[in-house]
Amino acid sequence: MASFNTESVDGLHDAVFDFIVVGGGTAGLVVASRITEDPNLSVIVLEAGTNRLGDPRLTVPGLGVATFEDPDFDWNFRSTAQEQLNGRIILANKGRTLGGSSAINLGMVVYPSRTGLNAWEALGNPGWGWDGLSPYIRKSQTAAAPSDANREFFKGMKFDQQDHGSSGPVQVSFGDQYMPYHQAWMQTFEGLGYPQIEDPVNGAGLGPFVTPGAIDPATHTRSHSAAAYLGPDVRARANLRVVTGAQVQNIALENQGELIVATGVKLQKDSQTYNIHARKEVILAAGATQTPQILELSGIGDKKILQSQGIETIIDNPSVGENLQDHGIVSFSYEVADGLPSGDMAKDPNIAAAAMAAYQKDGSGPLGMAPFVSAFMPCLDVAEEDHAKMLEGLKTSIESPETPLAYKKQFEALQTVLKDSSEPTAQYILAPFQLPGVEGDNPKRLFGMPYPGLFISLVSLLSYPLSRGSVHIGSADPSAAPIIDHGILRHPVDLEMHARHNIWLDKLVEAEPLASLLKKGGQRLHTPEPVDTLDKSKELCKQLILSMYHVSGTCAMMPREDGGVVDARLKVYGTSNIRVVDASVFPLEPRGNIQATVFAVAEKAADIIKEDVK
């Protein structure tokens, strides 16, 4: 794929295509690939980042984190100072290459819930509930069944081939070198009364599960959106063009009656400006941070923000860039018992070299897999009166005159989730290496195993956060980074719930058989003492929480009067032919790692687009 030429500017001046797709990331390449299945429709994909499709840091699953902070792969954004987190600045890394964030993430494939997606539909989005979207999860993937050895290792592991996709572009598989902790994770939950009951792909799933990865089981390479949807047959299509290093400046808009019409986009590449024209549509797939930025640069957004930057207001919609949601993660790292392995062994150059040699030989070993197990769990060990207080805190937000209408509606939809004490409200993840949140002020340190010794990490994140942030332009210069306010833990119910989940997670390591795999009296990188009080846990949350890079919601699919930016056909309100297809349309953050949901949304969007242009 490295020979795929995306740098050429030949014929780019005033070029005309049926569709312009802005962003060659997780969603944009899905849409481009599916639309160009019709040879009568032409598409150009404009990606601001690079084409590094042959780079081993993208192809080898275990090397993805080496791309962080490298401008060839990563936008390397940062949040504003977060007052609710003691003024800390949050990492906001984001893919800046063909494949987008799916090319540099940890590769985890985690599925949304039936409850969560039905809440999307209840917010005024017909067809976007579980029944309407889940078929597209299967359409996007080909899932390989776990090996007999894995089934034996993880007794009780739930996987039925008929529940998974069998012909989609994204390859999904399990690893071949799990550690004792992975097995103990499943057994420990079962011993606590929470065995795996069903595969999370079916939309429920309480308890533990083995997390598959977006990895081709035949080649052991990462199956990101470019690898999956931009294969040789697609790249050879005469009706598809992909240009990298193409920074879109704005959308060209015309007032042709009741609705604003997008006639094309202006972009900059190699210091030259080009105008590209669209016969049919402009599709924004620049992600939850830059899709609203491009809308605002084009005159679609909050009039006050646009005026402050000298931009003419074409469509006044204050909801553009609002409703930012993210999964915040808190990581607890524990020293393992003497003689047991850990991913931290890769600090030894000889072991790292051996892992690379194994991978190069036959794709085996830790570099060719997503080495994670997870669990969806309710908030346990919480007194009935304390659970009632959290619900009362949510009710107060709903009734407050200061809460925007969009958030009132969302909180009402989420009430049903939080009222059910058996509904999972958090995801726990076991990573077989250290993830030190303390002083984790850059991703190189976060994933760089800076502490001596061997560790595993237990990570927690709220499935349905109530906190909201925003992303807006701070300059009329398209090359300037947007102003990102993550808002993580801003809502007091989020802070309390995450703190209570962490108290339980810190008890989990005392349960067998997991407890026997950890060093008695060993180091704890998060805090030397047990997390046994609510106040202590809350403070730890503020100190340690980081973004899981699951930013969504900034161009929410909801009725306009309720705070929406796009309708259920993903059209931007007030326009006839601008659509948004990326995580910014999520009205609510889905549970779990979001790439599987992004792929599904993009697949459904492609069908909608093809229906509408018939």
C-alpha cells in the first residue's frame, strides 16, 4: 500500500467530483469506499495528514503508540486547563494520517449496547436504535472465532460465529499469547458472581469478556480503515481520488433559496490553494474535533463565536461544537509477583528484539495482538441511599434552568440506565503493562513504561458520562488548533460514580485468583495505600484521569430545536447537501471503545447517502 500515490496535484485546480469527503480517517474512507462501488459516482477524499500506509508503526498492532506526538501520524492536540481537574491539561491525541485514529489506537474492538443505542433513537433519531444500527456492525467486519486453545484458556468465553460479521472489510481477531492475568481476570469475576453471560456484540453483556482487536488473523497486521476499506481493488477505481496533505480551509457556500448549498471546498496543499467543486455533496468526516472547526470556519455555528473571529455568519447554530463527550480513564498499576511476566519486560532490548523477531517470523507474540480483557460492570458496594443521592444529582441537573435543552433531553434518556442498579455503568480493562497516570503529561511517558519493575494495570471508565465540554475555533486561521474543552468529570455525578467504581476496582485485586498473581506488598503506581474512602478516590480521579481519545458528540444528531446540528439523515441543519459522518454525530457517547461504532455509523451513512442520491 506504500506505493499508493496520494501526493499528486495534477488536475486539482477547479476539479469537479460528485462527492467531496473531508477527512480520510476512520469514517471517511468507509463512506468513500462504499459510494464508489457505484462507478457512476465520483469521490475525492481530502486528508490533511500523511500517507504512511506501509509504515510498520501502522501495520504492526503493538507499535501504534510509537506514533503518538509524531506529526506524521498525530495532531497532538491538548485541552484547555480543566478547572474541575485541578487545572490539569488533558492529552487530545488524534490520528493525522490515512486511516485516522483507527490507524494509531490500541486496536480494541468493543461494541455499543442495546440500551445506549436505543437512547439515541429516543432522542429523535428514527432508525438509529439498536435494531437500526447493529446490522452495520456486522456489515463492517469479518470476525475470526477464537482458537480452540483460547476457548480452553478462557473457559466460559462466549463467542458464536453467527452473531458476528463474516464478510466485512474490518478484520477482527483474538490474540495468541495471553498472560496468566488474562485468565485470572475471567476467573476472578466468575468467583465474585459475575461470569460472562453473553458476547457483548449482542448489545448486552454484564461481566468480563476477552477484548478482540482490529487485526487481520492471516497477516497479523492492523485492520484500520485504510487497510480495510482502501484495498488494491478500491484504490484502482477510476471514480475515486485520495489526496493527502490537503488542509481544507472552508466549505464554499451559496444561498440558493431556503437552504444553503455547498458548492465545494477550498484547500491548501504545499502552500498552494485549490478550489474543488462538488456536484452533489460535501461530507465532513474530519472527526469530533475538526468537523465543527471546519463548519465554524465556513460560517456555520454560534454567531457570537464567528463574529469574534471576523467570520460571516451563514447559519447561526450555537450547538455546533457543543456537547463534547469523552471517556475519561483512571489507571491503577500493580506490581506483579516475582517470576511472572509483564509487558514491561519489553524495556529489556533483548526481549523487545525477541518479540519483534517472533512477529516478523510468523506474526506471533505480543506485537501481533490487542492484549486486553475487559468487563462491563454496575456500580457495586454502594448503599441504597448513596445510589439515590446520585440519581437525585442527575434529577437536579435535568430540572436546573441553567442546563441546556439538549443536555436535559440526554440526561432524561440516561436516567433509565442509571436507575437500573444492574445496568453496567463502567468498563474495566486489564492491560498487562504499566500505565502511570501520575505525571502522565505526555503520551510517550504514559505508554513508555517509565518505572522500574513489572506491572499490570486495571483501568476504569464510565460508560455513559454526563459531563459535557466543547470544541470551537480560537482563530480564523484553519491551521490553528481548535480550542478543546474535554469537560471530563465536570458533572458531580460523574465524579462520584467514577470514584465509587475505583474503590471497587482497588478491591478486585484482593480477590482470587488475581490476588495471587500480584506481589504481596508490591508497588502501586497510583497510590501507595488502598483506595478506601470516597474523598480519597475522588481526588485520585482528578489527579489521574486522562482522555481515552473517544471524543464525540460535537455535531449531535438530534432535532434542531433540541440542540442538534444534523438530522437523522446526517444533513447539517439549514443546508441541502452537507453531511457529517464521524463520531461528532453521536448524540450520546456509546459504551466502550468507539471505533466499532464509528465503522457502523459510517456504513449506515453510506447506505443513506446512496438512497438519497438515486
